[in-house]
Amino acid sequence: MKRRRTTVEDAARDHALEALYTAHADRVLGYLRHRTDRETAEEILSETFVLAWHKYGAVPDDALPWLLASARRLLANRVRSDRRYLAATARMAALADRPGSEEVGEAIGTRSEVVAALLTLSETDREALLLSAWYDLTARQAAAVTGCTAAAFAVRLHRARKRFRAALTGADPAEPVPGTPRHPHFARQESA
């Protein structure tokens, strides 16, 4: 059983992390600025010190190499994520340009409308939609990819589709889609 930290331990931890930030933030930011743009560097700097806070006991006394290695890994993760996102967007654009895609475009929207709608969604929503529509995975398969249950993925996909549809049409995602039947269970509760 974990023991709970006391207020004194929390204060000591906070003080130590403030000292760590004061001592090393400029050098970590400089390291990141040599590798990416200012905005990304500042975001990764924040993530690095959040990681240090979470792994407080694992940060060695000579913390700068640990912080730089952590920042390097966090930046690499960000770059990989950005590449995956851009690749997925390019694949979707290529799909829209294929012969016969006009019917799909008319049913969904123009490529620019679809891309704009996707950009408004969270990474989780985009991932759910792409795993289902682009990779044609079942809920069980997509759940294995995302690390959740099939039922949780189905709910995630349903919500992502709803937000995507709302982003395309400019509708409120909380409003029911016209022509969509309500679930009988909820209809009974509303009439009661």
C-alpha cells in the first residue's frame, strides 16, 4: 500500500522541482530550439518538467543529462505523431482524388471541407475515424490498437463521427441528426 505524502514532503518536492527548473530550463529550451520551432520547443520544455515532476524520485542529482534525454524523446514522439498525422491527411487527400471519388465527395463534402473538419477534431477522434474508415478495422481490432475495450472504442467512434458530422455541417454536436431515430430506451424516458 502506498503511503500518502505529507504536506512537508509535497513542499520539499515542489521546492526541489522549482530549483531544477530555475537551474536547467534555459539550457533545455536552448537544446530544443536548435531542433524545432519556438512554440514546439516551449511545449516540449513544459512536458519535460511535467515528466520530471511525475518521476521526481527517478531524476538523478546530475539532472541536466536526464532532462535533455527526456526532452529529446518527447520531441521525437511529437515529430513522429506529426508525421503520422500529415501522412494520414495526404492519404485521405489521395483517396479523394481517385476516379470515382466524386460520389464520395458529394456525399461527405469537398476535400478541403473534410480536411478542415478533421483538423477541428481531437487526435483521439481523428484516430478513431481513421482506424475505422481508412484502415477498415473492426471495433475489436481498433480497440486492440488504442488499448481500450471494443465497447469503449465503439462509443469513441460514435462520438467522433458525431463531432465530425457537426464540424462538416456547422451543427451543434449535442443536437440529434435529422432523420436519425432515437434509441427507444431514451424515447421512453423523455415521454415519462
